Amino acid sequence: MSRIVLDRVSLLADVAADVSVRDLESHLAAEGLTLGLREIPEVSLGAFVARGAEEAPSPWDDPADHLVAGFTATHVATGERLVVRAAPRRSTGPDLFALVAGMHERYYVLDRATVRVHLASAPRVVLPFEAASAPPPGDVELALLERLGAELAKGI
């Protein structure tokens, strides 16, 4: 499969995790598209997602939009593949992407992602929202993440 497969009608791009975000953005720019990031990091798409995609627009800017519409990932302990087909976020059930995004490859390593792209010429509407973003996890949340990792490793 190609490293970048663009679906211009749906404004989706299916991308291999080892593609650099800079190369992806250049590829999209040639098509008049963009990821809409605040900065273009010098990392692969997989590393960008694993560290939390900090340069992506905040979900609070447009709660109906999302960076990743679908993905495939491999469990670090068992090698099992997790496949979430591209679909609107609100129709996919539990947010399994939370096991990948910002988890620093603790549970899963991203293989491919279907990312949302935007017309570079279209203005982005940002809704006013003044609450603080999510704080870093505390001791209780970190303990829960460790327990979750142990349960996933057992193959629940």
C-alpha cells in the first residue's frame, strides 16, 4: 500500500506511521490541503501521535472535528493488531484511539492513520471556549494506566 493515500472528496488521507509530518504536510500542500497544525514538527506521524499531537488544533476549538478518523496499531506486548476503520468520531463507540494518542507507545504502536485534512484556502472557525485544557494525569490516573496496561497485556 502507498505511504500516503489521499481521498480528496472525504478530506481524508490514509498515511503510514513512518511518514514524517513535514513530508505529509508538503504532500498535502501540493494538493491545496493541510493538516492545520500550529507548527510542523520534525517527527514521524507515529511519533507525533504517540506524544499527543500537541501542535494539532485543540478538540475544544471544534468538538465535531478530529485529527484521526481511523487507524491501525500493534499492541506492544502481544503483537495483536487493533483496527478502527475511518468513521465520524461520534459513530465509533468507545474512543480506542485514547490507547494510542499521547501514550508514548505504552500500549500500542501506530501503524497507519487516516487523518482529517482541510482545504488550505478555507478559514478555520474556532469556537470561543475559556476552560483550562486537561491537566497532566495525577497519581491515581497513572496507577490506573499501569493497571490498564497489565490487563491489555493479558489479552482481555
